[in-house]
Amino acid sequence: MSTSPILEVEALSLSTKSNQKLVQDVHFSLGRGESLGLVGESGSGKSLTLRSILGLLPSGVEQTGGSIRSDVSSAMVFQDPRGALDPLCTVVKQLAEVVYYRQKLSRKASRVAALELLELLGLPDSLKREDRYPSQLSGGQCQRVVIALALACKPGILLCDEPTTALDVTVQQQIIETITRLQRELGFAMVFVTHNLAIAATLCSKLCVMKQGRIVEHGDSLAILQNPQNPYTQMLINSVLPLPELEGSE
Amino acid sequence: MEPALQIQNVSVRYGDFTALDHIELKLQHHTTLGLVGESGSGKSTLARVIAGLITPDEGQMLLGNQTLKKKRSREQYKNIQMIFQNPDASLNPKHSIRQILAEALLFHRIVDRSQVEKRSRELLARVQLESKALDKYPHEFSGGQRQRIAIARAISVEPSLLIADEPTSALDVSVQLSVLELFNSLKRELNLTLLFISHDLGVIHAISDTVAVMRQGQLVEVSPKEQFFTRPESSYSRKLLSAVPKMPKSISSGGLYEPTL
Amino acid sequence: MKMIGTEPRLYEEHLNPTLMNRILKIPSLLVGGAMFAVLIILAVSIPFISPYDPSEQNLSAFLQPPSAEHWLGTDQLGRDLFTRLIYAARTDLSIMVLAEIVPFCMGILLGMLAGYYGKWVDKIISLITDTFIAFPFYLIVIIVAFASGAGERGIYITFMLVGWIVFARVVRGLSASYRKQEWVASAQTLGLPGIRIILRHLLPNVLPQAVVVLMTDMVGLLVAIVTLGYLGIGIAPPTPDWGTMISDGQSFITTAWWLSAVPGFAVVYTGIALSLVGDGLADLWRKK
């Protein structure tokens, strides 16, 4: 697999200013091209952990211990696609701007690169002719734009904070397929935060289960699913309500 | 025996936009109808029309053999109660739990004033909350607890039809299961007819007897549960079912979606 | 019996502090409250503190500087300034409070009706609001004063005409946004009539913000009362009033500057106290 890890988080601790511990003693590492799932419920600290990798902690929360070492740049995809886009700026323009600043291309080249990215993300060709505002796009399309914005930074690691939770299930499926295809093509590593164990296990080969700021179980996804060591993990597995097999499906 | 609820040709329009398009639906007594749909399907609008919050532009509804008119009677309101999705906003932040339950009990004359306290305690016990909760205010409870309080209020007036609009969607998974079990047990104990709305097919499978699918204001399919999940009639239902993320059982060929080095 | 789902959310620092705990953490509320309390205590106890009558003239002791006998000195008619000051506080503050009562209640009610019912109710009430907003307060007061004579009556009448607007606007906005919340929908599915929902459900939620607006509004009203007194068309002498005191003391600005300055300072002091309390209340209720 990978040789040296491109992301190493050791003994990470985050607290509020009044010393309430939000995340305690979190360890994990990520190799080149690997995918790690951070699974937990609300209050587990998974989102904060993700944000701390980028240094994007909300005000009032600070890192009180541990270290985060990363050789490569990271970019983040957020949960609310419309919240992540400037509503007053058209999407191609937004994307071109990121390309311009991050890839240091000329304005014209940035626009070309932006359109290429949008095509890679599966967005309709009509955007090439007529740029649109985020409010004119669907939720799924907006999320694709957000992913494009993240990829425009050419990150070594894509950080995803529940990117499909706010989307319909069919759109969710498309976005997951898109992300997996892109990972195959571009080779970035990924940290995927979600409360849905099924999604995390499908996308990621390694999982960390978090509860109240701590990692309660970690390891290979399938191993955890088939043989969970921690009762909390077992509870999360049980909460994915099973569906009968659909006749006629592959 | 006539159905518990009949929806006949109900339409709701907002200007050009059709939220509900000639909906025809029947709910049988003491069954759970699971209503599924994606965003914009109109399922919440339908719930609100049934609950009397929105007046349809066309069509009518029958509760048992009574027509539900635009201005409902107190009795008709009593018989149809609703639980909403967002636990943070479902209880009046300035009312104590005691006030919330007492108001429902007294307005519909379920018990007289002297019995209110006792009945309130019983209701809380039924949703597995302590009596101490009566003195507290909504902000002192977690999301799951607030949903329970909302359920307690809804069942306090002894409705025959309970509508639940995505009641577990905003809750943590650890709490979801217990709230679902609560719905199931209450339905049995109180002989309720339940209309349960969710976008989560796993939840729908766990709780429904019949499944109805909505898409863009139209009813696409109504089928018994087992049939829906194994042999759905419409291709849209099939599309929804195949989109549900499943737990991987084994390593598929080629490894998980990571590029090999 | 086990409470299910009791884990408090990790970010919420103190889940259920008592009201006192929260009040003690807000400096503006403490300072403003203290300032106002001092004022009220003085106003209430002045008959017991001061041996003087505020209208008692003592022409042989006019324009005396502050001393042990007269803590703030005397004015041009030998009246004790401190006594007058505090009696004026009674006058001005009570008018301020009384004048607010009807507009406050009226404005809140109209705002809730407009915000809750929307549609034509809102249109009519908004039309009325927009019309009355155009009325200039001081101009009307002067006209009313000329029509019915100077004095507090003019203030009450005028304020009843225009004072309710600010409350109606704030409450209308709040009501319209609360109307969309599920707890209002729950009350509606219960079958509760609209008026009951407005008075029992909406009102407690709307009141805190209305009170905050009230505090600020009172400052403006106090200044108006004092200004009118200064102009001679407000409260009539010999009733002590900060405005008339300032106006009386004008002629002695060079020799006994404190005659005007002290009541002026009292107005500023009260204004600051009310503003701080308003800010503090806003903080208190926001944190919840």
C-alpha cells in the first residue's frame, strides 16, 4: 500500500475556552490514496477533528494537545452545498477564481481549467454556454461544484464532512459514485466523516468510530463490520436498518 | 368497514407550482402507511393537508365517514394529531411540559382539571420520561426527549390517526431506534392508524404495513410492504431502493475504491 | 426509570444554570440594574430622606453652592436642589412609564395580529403603521399642547398616537417568523383558535424582545418629556421636572452652573441605566 503516511494525527485534543473537552487523544494516519471513514453521532467530535486538520476550528474551540502532521495540502467539502457557495456569484466564475488563486494560471486558462473540472464532475455542458447562479442549480449539482472547488486546489487529501447528508438518496448515490470515480482517476486520499456506517464502509477501507470525543474502535472496515469489538460500534451497525433483497438487482 | 382516512382528488397549488397533484389515497384502520419520497415530492404538504394546516385547492378528505371541511370541528382536530420533524422547534420554548400537556388535555376535555396532573405523569411514563420533566422547559431536554414529549402531547388527546413527519430524521441513530420502537408499541396499545413519513427506506421498512411513494406531487405507487421492497411496481421505486447505501458484505473484486499503488 | 437520549450536546457549556447565575454573568445588566435601582430607591424614599419640600421657597437662601445642609445647593428661589431633583425624577419617570403602557400593549397586539394572520390583516395594519410613521412626534405634541394646554396630557395623547408603531413593527416580524415554527403548527393541529394561540403561545415568546425595545424607547420618551419641559410646553411648574429645571437654570449658567447641569446629568444617567438594562436583557434572552 503506502509507504510513509501523508497525514498523521497524534494525541489530538480539542477543548473549548472553558476547558470542556470536545476531542480527546485522537490518533490516526492516512497513507497516499487511502480512504479513512470517521463515523459517529452528533457530539462525537468527528467534524471538529476534520476541521482541525485544516485549522478551521470554530471560535471558542482550540487545540490543547497533540499534533497534526501532513505532507500534502488538503481541501474540504462541507455538508450544506448551498451554504458553501457564494449565492451572488455564478458557479463557473467562482470555480475559475479558485483555480486562478490556487493554481496560479492566467485568468483565461483558469476559466478553461474550471470548465474541465466541471465536466469531470459530470455537470451539464450547458454551463459552458451560460453560467448559472447556485440558486439555479439543484442540491446535487451544487455539491458537485463544491467538490470541484475543492479539487481545484489539487489537494493530496480530500476532507469530506457529511457531504451527502443533506441530499436525497438518489442524489447521494450519484455523488458517492462521482467521488469514488474521481479518487480512482486523481488518486487523492480521503477522510470521510459521516454518521452512516454503510456509506463509510463502502467508501473507505479504514474506519475510526468516534464517541464523545474519543476513538472507540478503529481498523479495517470489513473487519470492524464483521467483528465489532466495542458495543457502541455494534449499536451503530444495528442502527443501519436492513432492507430485504430487491429482486432483479445485480 | 370504511377506511380510517380517505383522500380524494386532493390538489394543492402555489401559483404555477403544483405541490400535490390529484392525490387519491386510503388508509386502513390500525395500519401504518409509510410515505416515502425525495425532497419536493409533496409528502410534507400532504401531511399538513391531512392535519388541517393547509387547505387543499381541490378534492376532499374523509375521516371515517365524515367529510373534513375547511373549518374543522374540535372533535375532528382531536382525531388527527401530528408529530413534526424538527425537535428543536416542536415545543413552545416558553411553556413548561406541564403546561404543554395540560393544555391539550383540558382543551379537549380528556380529563377534568383534578385529573390532569395524574394523566400527565402517566403520559410521560408511557413515552419513558420521568415525572420530573413536568416542571422543566423544552430547552432542558435533548432532541430525542423532545420528540417523546411531542409524542406524549399528540397521544394525550387520544387521536385515531397519528401523522409522523420524519420524526426521527433529526435524531441520532442511537435514539432513532428507541423512538421507532415507541411508535410501534404505542400504535399497538392505543389502536392507532399511523401515517409515517420518512426519506429513510430502512425506517420505512421497520415500521410500515403499506408503503406509498410520492414524486413531484404525485402518488407513484402504493403497495404492501414486502411487495414494495422486493418487487416494486414502478421503476422510480426501484431506483430509490437501489440507491440506498448497503453494508458491504465482502471485498468486491479489485478492492475498495482506492487506487492500487 | 431510565431517561433515554439524555446525553447533553457536547458544545453546550452549562446546560441549566439558574436565572440568577445567568444574570450575574452579564455586566450591562448588573450595572444598569444597579444604576436604576439607586434611582428608584432615591425616588421612593425621598420624602423620608429630605426635610425639604420641593416647592418650598426660601428667598434668603438662594443660589447657594452645595453644602451639608443643601447637598446640591439651592436654586434661584432657595429651593433645595437635591430634593427638587429627586421629586422631578418621580414626575418624569412616572410619566415615562405611564405613557408607555397603552402604546406597548397596543403595539404588541397589532404586531402579533399582523404577523400571525398575514394576508389582509397584515395589509391593513401595515397600512396604518406606515401612515402613522409619517407623523412627526414633536410637531404633534406641540399641536396637542396648544389645543389642550401644556402638561402631561399632551404627551400621553401623542404617544398613544405614535408610540405603538415601533412595537408593532418588531413584533410583527417576530410573529411572522414564529408562525412558521412547528410549535405553532402543533397548537393549530390541536384545534386551538387563533386568538388563543396569539395570546397564550405567541405572546410569551414575543414579549422578551418587546421589552428590550421598550427600554430603548423609554430613553427616547424621557428625552422628549424633558425637552418639552425645557421648551415650556411640557410639565407645568411648580411640579418639579428636569426639563423646567434645566430651563430655569439657564440664566445662571455662569454663576451657578450646577442648576442646569445636574438635572441634565440626571437625564443622561437615567438614559444610560435604561440602555444598559435593555442591552443586558437582550443578552440574557439571546443566550437562552
